[in-house]
Amino acid sequence: MLILFERMLLFPAPSVGYGNWQAGQFGAQETFVDNGSAKVHVWSLLKKDSKRTLIVCHGNGETLGVMGDELAAIRDRWNANVVAFDFHVHLLGNL
């Protein structure tokens, strides 16, 4: 049973459509980087005159769409640029 339900029980993730995907509402710039086999979805939340950049690598239970408020709070609290990303594999059958 564990093998059949592994992704749901051990690696829960919100559906792709869940959350607020309007990067601009959080002051983020949205970029997509595609190398043919994988796509990286990047949000950059820039802070004027910041001297540091934090890279946020979220866990499997989160997406950019559910982290917008938190990323903006990190940017403001730490007076830092924040870069966060989601990784999407095009060919899931090849994993």
C-alpha cells in the first residue's frame, strides 16, 4: 500500500492551481528557465538598495503560489532580495 500511495503520503504537495500565482501582487518579477527536460519557475522579489540576496528552496509541500506573502515578508524583514523557485519536470514518465 505504501508503494501505491507513496506520492500522496510521503510527498504531499498542493495542486499546481492552488494558491495565488500573481507574482506582481507580492512585488515579484516572474521568470521561466527551460532547458528542454525541466522548467524552473522563478520569482525574484527585489529590495531597493539591498546588499544581500536570499535564495529560498521550499519543501515539497509548498509552491510559489502559496508562499507569496511569506516571501514578501522575508524580503522586508531581512532587507534582502529574495529569489525562490519551483522545479517542474516535463517528462514525468522518465523519472
